[in-house]
Amino acid sequence: MSKAILKALPELIETGIINESQAQSIRQHYAQKQDQSGNRILLIFGILGALLIGLGIILIIAHNWDQLSRPVKIVFAFLPLLIGQVVSFYVLLKKTDQKAWREAAATFLFLAFGACISMISQIYNIPGRVSDLLLVWMLLGLPLVYLLRSSVASFIYLFGITYYGCQLGYVEYPTQIPYLYWLMLLLILPHYYFLNKKSPRSNFTIFHHWIIPLSLIITLGTFGQQEELLMFLAYFSLFGWLYLTGRLTYFDEQPLRNNGFLVLGSLGSVILLLMLSFDFFWEELYLQRLDQASWMASPEFWVAGLLTLLAIVFLYLVARKSGLDKIALMEVLFLIFLFIFVTGFFAPGQSLLLVNILLFVLGIFYIRKGIRQDHLGILNYGLLIITALIICRFFDTKWSFILRGSLFVLVGIGFFIANYQMLRKRKTNA
Amino acid sequence: MEKKYYMVLFALLAIAQLGVAARMIIQQEQIIQKGEPFFFKTAPIDPYDPFRGKYITLRFEAEQYETTDLRTWQAQEEVFVSIITDSAGFVQIAGLSKTPPLSDTPYFQARVNYFYPTDSLATISLDFPFDRFYMEESKAPEAEKIYREAFQQSKEDIYAVVFINQGKSVLEDVKIGEQSIKDLSTKKIRE
């Protein structure tokens, strides 16, 4: 494309469509663009190279060479770490304005440090837990994010602390709540903030929009140690808060694929509602309704409360921005759920019914919204909600096969008609 | 100016990274240099224990401890295990305590797995911390087989060599008779 334009320039000047100075600025524009794409390729290969070499070294170390003596093994454990440190130091000294160098050096050093301490653990058969190793690794890798301004280091860190939280909260016996995870998550937020300020449209920033909420969703469950029923409330408020964060002006102006907060918040809420559209949860809740005194003292209660408050604050922010009348169902879903949850103490049957109605209304809402905005994705999201609801009821209702079968056929026809109508409307409009 | 600041911080980070790694080595070396070796008779591993790849999981005879001392112990509680050596040279538990023993008897830290009291006798199942022996990935499966077969034949003593110093322990080797399981599995693979 650019080549064709550049070739056509002399002709355009000759015919007087553009003048020489305009031609010059067009040439400059493309020269710069090519320079940028060259930089980007260097960046990608730099990072990939560092990642592959770093991970490769970890694997080679994992072989645990028996014929090498202990001192030799120790030298090999330190070698990649020292190389990483020297390279990073050089980058700080000479190449500090080159992103590709910074990212590659930080990635390699981060991995090399992990390789070093895990090799020492193997050499001495140190029995320590995986979580202890991860903690040391992540805390001494974190400064690389800031010193070398590296987003890949930030991804490794986020992955590592999530793994740490899961080890402590789900895997290692006896499990415990990984409070340190939350502190470590706070430590990465300044980087995320600067990233949003400096380059709000860059891929690194967009990846963060997805990875941070995902990490939160995965790790929140570690709070559920005893009073697991309360975690449903906590998760619902988390999803509500994520969704509302995605509705803040900054995120709302971006395309949907960049808005991990909104998408994950919405999907999470719907999936949770689908789970709660079965009666097992409500029966259990009803049985435990008398244990509320012990709930108050549990960490699950406090985390659910805190997240709900947080979501309410964000609801206020969104309402102030777009006006109370513009508040959509999804934005207050967590409050509706809170009401349904409390209702469950007295009337589990009604709660169950309400959840099913809520899902149905949500489905209809998105179908309508999809049609109004002429957006096939939103329309099909609504249809999918309804379909999922019907599939769930397929399993636990005593309706006859004929009735259930007919329902499926009807929804299937609905899919066709809705999509077809919209496409036709688009054609006539165009 | 800002650059200088970054360089100093990076130098500090590099020192911290090297320091943490070096400290791990020094701690272990100190146990080996200053500590004494003890021989722990191992017990057969549960054949259904998931095979972990490049290390063998060890169980020890002494991990099942019977005592007339009826103090209660909680599962997962940290305990201090005092040890003595029997006439054959293997470790026996002398006693358990909740604080480090004051006498000169060697000891190490372990965890209570479960506690089963009866009227006159309590059984305490312990988890010793040195239960993983890392090996070269190609040798570990062979070593595991040799280890299992040795228990079936029960001709020779199977034991772990553990260095202990002031409550800290390092697993040095696993032996069948006089030979290290590393050498045995190397030989077997070459045959």
C-alpha cells in the first residue's frame, strides 16, 4: 500500500494534485511508520527470545545433572543470573530508551533469578513449600518492573502472585488465606497506572486490562475456607464491581475487546446466576440460616461486605456520569442479588424463582439492546443467556421430552430469525 | 541524575538477588559442615503415591511414634523431635516437645500428621521435613523401582543420610546397604 503511494508521488506532483512539500511530508510519514513497525518486530522477537531462553534454562536445570559435583551445579545456577544482571545493567546504562532491550533484559533476569533459587533448592533437597519459593522470587523480581519499566516482567509477576495465592489458598495443606497476595497486587498498581497514563492504547496496557481482573477472579476464592456460601455473595459483588469499572468513561470509550473488566464482570455474573438457578445452593443456604452469628466473624463475610461497598461506590460514580435513568440492569445486578440472597434465608423457593426470572430478563434485555444498537455480538449474547437457562432447566425439570424438545426448536428458530432480521436490516440501511 | 538513581537501585536489587541465593547455600552448607550425619531407616512408600517425576518421596520408620506420654498434639502442629541412635546405628525418637529441647540431644523440627490417643498409649504420626530426594530426571524412575524392590527383598538396610545441626536438617543421600541409590540406578541403566 505505502509503496504504491510512494511510487505514484512523482506523477501526482507532475499533474499538480500535490506540491513538492506535501510529497515530502508523505514520504516522511511512511518512513516513520516503517521505522515503528521495525521497532515493534524487534520488541516482539526480543521478548520471545528472552522468554524462550529463560524458560529453556529452567528446564535444563530441572534435569538435575547427577554427574556434576555440588560446586559445579552451584556455578551453573548462578551463571544465568549473573548474565541477566550484567545485561540489565548494560541496558540501564546505554539502552534505557529502547523498549525492546528493556523488556528482553527484564524478562530474562526475572526468569534467571527463579531458575537460580529453584536449582539451589534441588541441590540441597530443600523441602520448602512452592509458595515460599514463589514469594521470594516475585518480591525480588518486582523491582525489575519499575527499574526497567517492563510490562512483560509485570505479567510474569501477576502470573506468579496468582500462582502463589492459589498454592496457599487451594493446594497446600492446610490451606490458608493468602493475605500477602493482595498486598503484592497493590505493589503492581503504580505500574498499571503509569501505563494507562502514558500509553492507553498499547497492547501491553490492554493485556493488563484482562490479566488483572482474571487474577482477582481466580484468587478471590481463596477467602472461602469455611463459610463457602458467602463466597457467592463476594463473587457477585466482585463481578458487579468489575463491570462497573468497565463502565467508567476511560474504559467505556474503548472497544469491547479491550475492556476485560466489563466483559469478565458480565460473563462472571451470568455464569454465577446460571449456577444458582439450580436448587442445591438455596437448600444449603436455608439449612445454614441459623449459623449467621458465626458468619459475622468470618473473613468471608468481611470480604463480601467490602466488595459490595466498593461496587456501590463505583455504581455511584457511574450513575453520576451517565445519569440515574441510564443505569442498566447489569449495573445493579449485584444489589438485586443481595436482595435475593437475603430472601433465601426465609423463602428459598422464591429466591430460586427470582434467579430464573432475572436470567430470563437479562437475556431479553441483551437481545433488545443488540437489536437497538445493531450489534450482532450483544444480540447473540442475549440469546445465549436464554439458551443456557433452558439447557440448565433441561436437567432438573420434570417436563416431558416433547415439551423440552419443542422449547429447544423454538429457541433455535429464534436464533435464526433474530440474526437474519438484523443482517437484512443492515443490508437495506446500506 | 535520574539515571544514576536507577543504577544504584538496580545494583541494590542485584545484590539482594545474589544475597538471597547465597544465603540459601550458606544455611545448608553450615548444617552439613557443623552438623552430624544421622541414619534414618526408611519405610516403603505407598505404591499409589503419585509418582512425582524427578524425585523420590521418602517415608521413615520413625515417623510412626508410639509413646505413653499422653499430651495432646494438633494435626499440622510444629514439633521438636529429639533423637538418639540405636545399637545398629539408626535413629530412634527420644521424645517430642513443643519448644526446642534444652539438653545436648540432637533434634530437628517436624510436623504432626495425626494424633491417635488411647487409654495408655498414644500414636503420633509425624511428617519429617526431608522427604524429597531429587535425582536426575532419567534416573528417578529406575531409582524408585530399585527402592521398591529392595523393600520386597529386605536383605539390606535402606536408609537416608541426614545432616542435623541445631534443629535444621539437610538430606544428603539415600542408601541401600552401603551404596547410594544414585550409583545403583546409574549402574542399572548402564547394564
